[in-house]
Amino acid sequence: MTKHDWFRFLTFGVLALLVSCTTDTREPVYRIGFSQCTTNDAWRRAMLAGMEKELSFHPNVQFQMLDAKNNSALQRQQVQELIRQKVDLLLISPNQSGPLTAIAEAAYNQGIPVVILDRRTTSRLYTAYVGGNNQEVGRTAGQYAAQLLSGRGQVLEITGTPGSSPATDRTLGFRQALSSHASVQVVAQVLGDWQPASVLARLPSVLRAHPGVDLIFAHNDPMARAAHQVARQLGRAERLHIIGVDGLPGPGNGLQLVEDGVLKATLLYPTGGEEAIRTALRILRHEPYVKDNVLGTMVIDSLNVGTVRAQTQALVAQRQDLRRQQLRLKEQMRRYASQKITVYLLLASLMVATLLGALAWRSSRLNRRIREVLEGQNAQISAQHNQIAQLAEEARRSSEAKLRFFTNFSHELRTPLTLILGPVEDLLTNPSELTAAQRHDLQLVRRNTQRLLQLVNQLLDFRKIDVGKMAVRATQGNLVAFVRELMDVFEKTALRRGITFRFLPAEPVISLWFDGDILDKVFSNLLSNAFKYTPDGGHITVSMQRNAGTNTVQISVEDNGRGIAETDQPHIMRWFYQGSQPSANGSGLGLALADGLTRLHEGTLSFRSQPGHGSTFTVTLPLEKPTTFLDAELAHNTHAPNDLLDDEPAPLLDESPLARTTTTVLIIEDQEEVRNFLVQKLQPHFQVSTAADGATGLRQASETIPDVVVCDVNLPELSGLDVVAALKGDWRTSHIPLVLLTARNAPEQQIEGVQAGADLYLTKPFNPTFLVESLRTLLRNRDQQREHFRRELSVDTATVAPQRVDQKFLADLMAIIEANLDRSSLSVDDIARSMGISQMQLYRKVKALLGTGVIDCIQNLRLTKARQLLLQEGSTIAQVAYQTGFSSPSYFATLFKGKYQVSPSEFKALHTGH
């Protein structure tokens, strides 16, 4: 055999395998057309479910269903269309017998098998019939009605559409069954047309005309349900028995109506969906079949409805399981076919491989030579790669050393910069002692010193992010309010430059866990950039919305500035990158720092920009608390973690030292030397915490609720007067005594501070001992005020006039407790939710105003109310205990005696003489 003969042999073998692979041995495809005109939607769905179950066994059947929507004329058109398509078999479920008789005969005479479902036509020219025996349904209903009425009573019948075979047969069977019971009379008949609306419109007048009706027989369950609704409206539902037909499962259908007592009974009328498909397939396969397939019926009442429902549910479960098994079978068949093709292809590949073996052996020697050359080149490339990696490691170490030196150097700059800024600020607070030129020069020194300090802080933050030393200490709060407070800082700049500055949150409250210090730096950098590159008269818009799909919140800062050049956009987030058009006062740190801090916060920072049309920066944050976040409150209550770098020198004075007392003082002072001085003087007497600016101080005061706040007037961005106004206007902090420190000693300036809400106004320089004693006096005054509130707030005087924020808070608190006083399950969480605050905020506020916990407050109010109720004539100890929310009289008596030193019965006897 020659080489060409081998090739032809292998080619023919491959073709034979492919032909055998594509040979189809499946069953023939049958096309079944189905037109239905059923008025009962629930019955129709049950019928279709049965058909789908049976069809799932026969994937070779193409099933087309058309719904005539209770329109016989439309159904005739549908059947004509199915005949025109030359379907293999025609299924018809008519609403009325007459209109479909002629078209069914026409299909039958053309040789198309016709299966009539549920309602017969008036002709016997059809292939098969599947449906219930409606006369038997009527007879069974009549026998059950006579038995239910004990052979005596008046009956009302609600019929279906006149002319339809089910309505005619059910009436005939019902009357036949009642004919043997002379004392059971059908006194009225209502035409229901199978529709509940017809029953609701026609039945009321008939029931009023026949007040003696004892039982209603409706030809289907929906009409029976409507009859019950009419009977309930007329006040006759309790003594009127109602029987329906269908017995379908599901909400609002026959089985549920019987279980709920709406119907006395329902007659099972099988849908016949499964039997119709089985009969159709026997006809198509030329197998023996029965022409008239009559389905049985039964009475379903309170005695057997549970069993029937359980069987129905089991059938539904089996149907669902069968559907799953069918899907699995299809998947297995698909895999089998795929594997079969794969095997044939492998065999073909093997034969081709044998043919190509000789060529492969011939080329192996050539490949061996090529491989030797490639191995030599790979060794050379590997050596170069190792050399490059070594150079990269050396460059990384060199860069790390330089960056560490630069970071340490930047840290050392903070103290001299702060000391420069402090004296300059002091000089600028006395404008009368300076000439215009001196004041201009000092303002220039202050601006550049502040800028240097900001750059140093950004470098330190960059270093902390780079080495992983910056942790996220999160608290749960309202992000909308947080961003709005940050925007307030830029309002004056926007007004001065004529910039339209808008805030568009999608919701008033978006709650999530976040670190205020981190997000402050992120949004401050984004807003600063927006104002830097937006021209006067432009617009800046901050928007905020949830993203339900990703469970995140998006905050966008949009401006109409010059935008970012396309060549700069891929690099704009890099450290120290200033772009092709660098700003005169740009450092290349802001956006890189914002991006690093956002990623540290488990979020993302993205942007889109069109040169000449502005930019939009979007911060995306998770709504759920990430597992990497630390709880800021727990961290504060346990110990203050050292978040300085390992290679940074420690500060001169710890900002959160351990105090000797439990009284807390918050110092808000931007000058570090003054701040350290205050800490040194107050630390022996109080527990001291600090904040370097007004915004941070406000957030810290809202979170920790200190006992007293000492604040400087001249703070950056947010002044001390603004801080005082904000604290006094917030119910969480309105009770805290406030001390203002300032170098401004003019009388009008002192009056301005007192009007803002400060409890004490001290001018620099001040006597530290006088400051300590003043704080103690303010705290004593607050204790006296607490006692006043405690005495004032009883059950009779719980609604205090809301003249102050604290009184308004207590009035709301007492109103909520009084409204729920009888609830023994009333909890702190219920009260906090009603007031729209957290449990911790509620506890701190009540503790600060009343010196007691929320539970003790509730208990005291209950005991006070109980004491008043005991004085009422006829009251008992048990009644009073339950009226005031105590779980048991014995528990109430124990608490009452513990507070008033007498038992409730002794108290009642002493004051009422009983």
C-alpha cells in the first residue's frame, strides 16, 4: 500500500466517524396546538401546570398554547390559525360549546386529531374528550346539600354562562339529586357567567327577596367566594352554607376557602391537563386510547380538606422535584453528547496523529537544534532578569532610606513651624500695634507657615499609609451631616469668589461606619482642589447617593474648572506628580494622599475629566463595616494606640494622658505649646483630651460628651465662637459648660463671646489656678442644675416648657416613657429609636443631665406613677403593677418598698384608710 493509499484510507475513516457522530436517532417531533378559553385563571394555571409536568417527559413535543381570554370569536380565529399551520394534533378547551363545534368538526374532517378538554362541543365529531362529569358534580353537590340541610331548607343556585355544557350539566345533576328531597327547594337562581363581578352585582337583591335561603350552590369557587362576600355584607354569613366547585389549591382558591371557613365545601373538578397530554400522545403514536376520558369528583369539606391539601402539596413538591430531575437529565444528555463528540474527535485526532507521526519524527531533530539555541537565550535572559531585580531592590532600599530620612526631617519641622505660627498669630491679634506693611508681611508669613505645616502633615500621612501604620478608627454616624459640616468651611470662599456651591444628598441620613479624621482629609483635599481650579463665578456641586447593587455610597465633587489634560490623567494619582500644567502652589501630594486614605478606608477614588469642561471626583465607600476597622470608642476607652511610625521621635507631651479623676475636659486649641501647657496644668485634676481645630473638637465633643470644654477663639477655619454656637445648639452637647480662651480683650469682643453661649470668657495671659477653680465652679453649678432637673421631672410635670435645648430633650424623653409606661418590655433601644438617636448617645445625655441611667429613670417614673395610682379609689396592687409596666405584682412590691421603705399595701392603707 502506497503513501497516498494510506492517506485516503485515513481520510475516509475520519469522515465515517464524523458521519456516525452526527447521526440523529431521536423520536419524531410532534407539534401540538392548544387553544383555551377558560374564565377561571386559577383553574387554567393548574391545568397548564399538569400539562407542563407531562410534557417534561417528552422533549420531542413542540407545544403551542394560545389564550382566547374568554372570547369565543377570538378562539375560533386561533383554532383556524392552528389548522392553517397544520399542527399534528389540536387541543381545544372551549368556554361555550356551540361556537366551537363547527371549527372542531372542520379540523377533524381535515384529518387533524381533535381532543376536547373540559367542556364538550355539541357534536361527536372529535377524536377524544378529557374532562370531568359535570352532571356527576351537580348530583354530588345536591346530595351533599340535602345531607347538610337534614332534608329541609331553601337553596339558591348561582350558574355559569348559559349554553356552556358545564353550567347546563351541573344544574341538571343538582336538580336531579334534590328531586328526591321534597322539603329542599331551589327558590332562586342567579346568572353568574362564571365571574365574581356578576355575582356581586346580582346576588344582593335576590338574597334580600329570599331571606329564608339556607344554602347557596355556586358553579365555581370564585363565584362562591363572591357569594360569601355578599352574605357578609348583608349580615347572613354565619348561618348561610355556601358550596363551590373546583377545589383548587393555593391562596384564595377552594381548598384555602374551605380551611378558612368561607365555604362549607367545594367539589373537586379535575383539570385534566396531564391526562389530555397522555391521550394526545397515544393518538399521535397510534396507540390504543379511550375516546371519552371522564374524570371523577369528590366533596372536600372541613373533614378531609387537610388531607387533600397535604396530598396537593406533596404533588406540587413531586412536580418541582421532577422538573429538577428533568433539568439534570438534560444536562447529563448534553454532557453525554459533548463527550461522545469529544471521543470521536479524539479518535480522528489519533488517526491523524498516526499519519503525521513520520513528519513529527523527521522534524524532531530540527526542533532539538532550535531548543538548544532557545535554552541558551533563556539562560541569558534569566541572568539579565536577576540583575534587573537586584538593581530594583537596591533602588527600593535607597528610595526607602531617602524617604525615611525625609519623613523624619518633616516630623522635626512640625515643632519649629508651630512655634513660628504661634507668635505670628499673637502679633496679628493686636492690629493696632502693627503698621500696614508689618501686618501684610506677618500675614504672608502665617499663610506660608500654615502651608508648610500642611505639607509636612501630608508627608507624614503618606509615610504612615506607605508602611501600614495608619489604622481606621471608625464610629457609626451620618455621612450626610459630616460632609455638610466640611462644606461649611468653604462657604465664605465660595461667597467671596461668586462660586455656586451646592450640596445634593439623595437622602437626609446615610448611616455608615467611618473614620472622621481620614474622611476629613480626603474631602478637604478634593474640595480644596475644586476651589483651586474653578474660576470665579463657576460652580461646584457635591452629590451623595446609595448604590443598592454594590451596597456602597458614592460622594461626588464636580466642578467646571479647566479639567485635567488627557496625558496627565493616567498619572494624576501618583505621589509628587504635578502634571503638565502644575499649579503655583501645588505639591503633588493632595490627590495621592486622598487616594491612599480612601483605599485605607476600604473605598475607591475615581475621576472623570474633560479638558476645558471641569472634573468630577467620586469617592465610593462601603455601607457595611469592614472587618479591618477598629471601633473608635473602644480604642479610646481602653488605651490610646501609638500610631506614630517606628522611626519617628515621640512627641514632647502625650495628648491623651491618664487622668487622676473621672471628670473629663476637652481642650480645643490649635497652638501646640498652648495646648501642651493647658494639658500640663489641668491633667493633675481632670481627665484631659485635646483637639487641634474646631471641626475635630466638635466631632470629638459629640462622640465623647466631655464634662467641660475649654476652647480657643482664634481657630483655623471654624472659629471658637462657631464651636460654642454649634455645641450649645446640639442637644447632645448643649449641657456642657464652655470656657473661651482668647487674646482678644476688647469689651465688645467679650460680649460677643458671652452672647455666643460661653459660660466663662478668659483673656490671655490667664492664671492657671483661676482656670482650674473656674472649671470646678462650673461643674458644681451643673450638678445643681442636674438636681433641679431631677426634682422638676416627675410624672405630673414631665412636659417642661422647651425654653432651652436640655429642657426640650427631657420633655421629649418623658413623653415617650409616659406613652409606653404600661409596656413591661420597654427598653433603652425602643426609646433611642423613637428619639432617632443611638443608645450610647441617649445614655450619655441622660447621665449628664440627671446623673442616672435610662433604666433607673424609667423605673423611677413608674414608681412615681404607681404611687399616684395607689391613691385612687378602688385600685388594686396588681392593677397598678401592670398599668405601670411591672412584670409581676411581687416584683413591683419589692421595688416599691426598696424606694419608699413601705410596701404598696401599707402605703395605700396609710393614705386612704383602707
